[in-house]
Amino acid sequence: MAEYHIVGQRIPRIDAEAKARGQAIFGADVQLARTLTAKFLGSPHPHARIVSIDTSKAEALPGVRAVVTAADIPENAKFDPASRFHAFLAREYTVFPGQPIAALAADDAATAEEALTLIHVDYEVLPAVLTIRDALRPDLPAVIHGQGSSGADASATSHTAMASPSSQDTGSDIPKSTNIANKRVHQHGDLAAAFASSDVIVDHTYTVPGAHQGYIEPHSFVAHWDSADHVTVWGATQGAFAARDNIADTLGIPLANVTLNSTEIG
């Protein structure tokens, strides 16, 4: 059998030495003069309506330079408040724990952390859908408000729309639920005939817990307005072009006015 040079061999990672030596540059390692520290205030609820937000005490704290909510996001032709990519601050509703409600910038991390505790948010806690099986039920609330024109909560204001059902959808047996963002049905061969000719049929439902990669660096970005209409950004992202496009669209500036440097990841 022929020896392979790559497949089945112990190939050293090209980034291993820099990471082992502490020389790899992550987003949090980028240090610029007079940099402010930004922090987000996350929702404590899986589903709630934002009744009011009072940022006055946080704004009055010495060292706090700015406090913003969704109401401060500028309008422009490409900005879509119904898109999850653009609506990075919750508007009328929060739909998962930790969803950012407000953001602030301060002279240092300690001041920013303290300022977060001074922001007061009144919530109307709403029923939450916590499992995929429950999310399929048409009688339970929509977790993405404004996603459909019918359903348990269709009158709610749109704020984080997701992909609409595919035009290729043929899943007529899938329950009608406003929580279904997309449906795909893959068919191959004669399923009924295969079952009929089988000696044993095992029918069971398997579930697995959520999983998330354990990267070793803090998920942070550094942004610098280096001229009146140009911003340079450093951060850990695998989708540099998509991130650049979203930054440009949200800020309402040309793509050429955004420079995004993708730093080391995990």
C-alpha cells in the first residue's frame, strides 16, 4: 500500500508554535491608544417584551462615554431592523437569554461592568418555548416575532426575522408552526417498500444536547475610526467578508470604507 504524505500522518499545525509561545494575536490582543471598552447588557429572560429602558444612571457614571439601545441605531437604505444580522440590539422583544439589550463604552473594563448594573430594564415576561418538539406546536408562541402572518403571536412587531420557508418545501406532513424557519425534505428510493421488506424496524427518537466549540480566546473585537468615513476592525471571525458587509450595511458606508482584519481563532 502506497504511503501517503498527508492522509493518516501526524502533520504539525501551522499555528501551533505561535499559540504555544503566546505570540498569536487574538482580537483582545490588539491594543490601540485611548481605546474604550465596550460591554453589552444581556436579557435575563428567554422570552420577554421590553417595556422600558432607563440608561440615565449609567450615562451619569464618570468614565462612561456612551450608552446606546436599539433606538439609537441609525437608519439607512440597507439597514434592515428585521434581520438578525442587523438587529444586534433587541428592539421590542428578547427571544433568548443573554440577547443584548443595550451597549456602552467606558474608559476601562471595570467602569463598563459597573455601568451595566446601573441600566434598568422593565420586562414583561412571556411564555418561553424551550424544546424543539414544543417549537413545532402551532399553539405555542412564536420565538421570532413577526416571522409569519398567522400563528400564536403574529401581531408582534418584527425584529429578528429568519429565513422564510423554502420554495422547494414539500413537507406537507410537518406541523404548521411560525417557529419553523426553514423546511427541507430529502427523499430517495421507495421508503414504504424498504420498510415492507425489512426483518426488523427500529423506531426511536434520539436527542443530543447543544454543543459549542471551546475556543481559548475571549470573543472580542477592536474598531478604530481612522478617518471621518473609514473604520478598521480587528476580531476573531471565520466570515470576514460577511462581517465586513454587515458592518458597512449597518453603518451605511461603502464596503471600501471598512477594513476587517481577521485575527487568530481559538
